[in-house]
Amino acid sequence: MTEKIAVLLGGTSSERRISLLSGTAVLQGLKDSGINAYPIDIRDVPLMTLKKEGFIKVFIALHGRGGEDGMIQGVLEYLRLPYTGSGIMASSIAMDKLRSKYLWQGCGLSVPPFVLLTPDQVNNKLDKEIIVKIDKLGFPLFVKPNHEGSSVGSSRVNNKSELKKALVKAFCYDNKVLVERFLIGVEYTVGIIGQDPLPSIRIESNREYYDYHSKYMSNKTQYLCPSGLSVKKETELHSLSITAWNAIGCTGSGRVDIIMDNKGKFYLLEINSSPGMTEHSLLPLAARKAGINFPSLVTRILALAN
């Protein structure tokens, strides 16, 4: 009998809809490669039944909390089921923007200047010390929940009058919120398979920033691959991406998001350890430019499961 592969999708996070799209695409890609794959919506199916049902490997197509933050990975480790993507620790850190930044800073890598806020600091009003720190960042600012992806709960803040509203929005999703300096520049993303970086993608949005609408709803967002960087800058970007990837301890496949300011300096934004996997997503786009079609891509990722 052909070995059974479970494709985990859906879940209960704020990114459920995107996960369903990713999982459906992965499922079809695996089937197109002759792999006996089945969709498993973790909202409806207990993970503890996977081994009893005869599954021998798991492709994780989950996004957000409860899917790419180490929790699912921990259950699969307990079940001794090989799975795609990063392990428990790396998944948890990659999902935690604050700890990713601390790790990268400790490795001497550049991240945008930021301030961490918690609810007790803003329940009434921001104290003077916090205001001074935020003023030092300068406007515009970027406010985002610490553990969310796909720009959920994030806002660009152009002046002080917009800050409170942005904080209220972000705290709806997390009890830790990052206030970052909004770097003016060009955003890039680098897909990685194992230790191999894919061609970089330059992201061009017609909105104030690359938000949820730009990612999933707009038909005006442009993804340029090849990105137009010189060979020297592309090499620098790849080197930075792999260094950041290994600093977190990531394995399998994922994406590193980076911005280059108007002086040509790269800053790390975040790592996506379980990126979108529809045929229109960025990792598959970069893979196509590298000569890897979608069925081959998902098969290659599955082969890295451990």
C-alpha cells in the first residue's frame, strides 16, 4: 500500500483562510507527483489520530499561531511523525518577532530600531520614558503584534495622533506590541529550501506599506523576480538571509523578509517558517524562476521532513 502523507491545513488562527488555500495547493501538487496525500484540517481532526490512521509523514501548510509557532511541531515530535519545516524551537522563535530581533542583534545583524510595549504600559497613557523612546524612533512608525503574520493587526503610523488607534488595534491580537522605525526603502524576500537560497523577489505595493490587502486582495501589487539587484547585492542579500536563517535554527523551507533603505543597507524584518504555498505565493514564484515547478517544489520540501 502507498505510504500516506497528511497535509495539515486550516486551523483556528487569524490566517485560517490563507492556510486553506496553501494546503489545497500543496495537496494537489503532491498528488500530481503521485504521492498519496490527504487533507487534515486540524480544527476538526485530532492530531493524535494521525499515526493510527496510517500516516507516515506530515506536510505542514498551517499559518499563524497554533500552526507555525512550535505547538503543532511539539505534538508531531511526540508522535514521532516526521514533518516539514522548522523544529519546535526555531518555529517558536521565528514566530516571535521580538526574540528573532534579539538573536539577530546578538549576531551583529541589522534590524529596524524598535520599542516593545505591553498593555500595562499603555492602559492609561504612555509614560514619559516610553514617549521619549518612541520620539527617538521618529515618524513614520510601524506598529505590529509580536506573534502575528500576514500583517494582521499591523498599522503604519504617520504622526502621534495616529499612534493610540494603531496600538489599540495591535493589542487586540497580542499582549506584546512592537513599535518600529518605518524604514523608507525597497522590500525583498528570499525563499530558502534547506540551505539553498532562491532568487530574491522585489515587492512593490501601491499602498502605504505591504499590508494584508496588498498581499491577498490587491491585483496591483507587483512581485519582481529577478529583483533587479546587482550580482554583488544579490549575493549580499543571499548571505544575510542564510545567516539569519541559521541564527534562528530554521530548517526545511521558508522565507526571509528584508528591507533595503535608501542608502543600500539591508535590515532584517522577519522569517516566515511556514510561508504561503499557493501557486501564486512568493516561495513558489522564486522556485519557478530557479526552474522548480510546483509539484517538484512540494515534493522536495516533503523530502526534507524529519
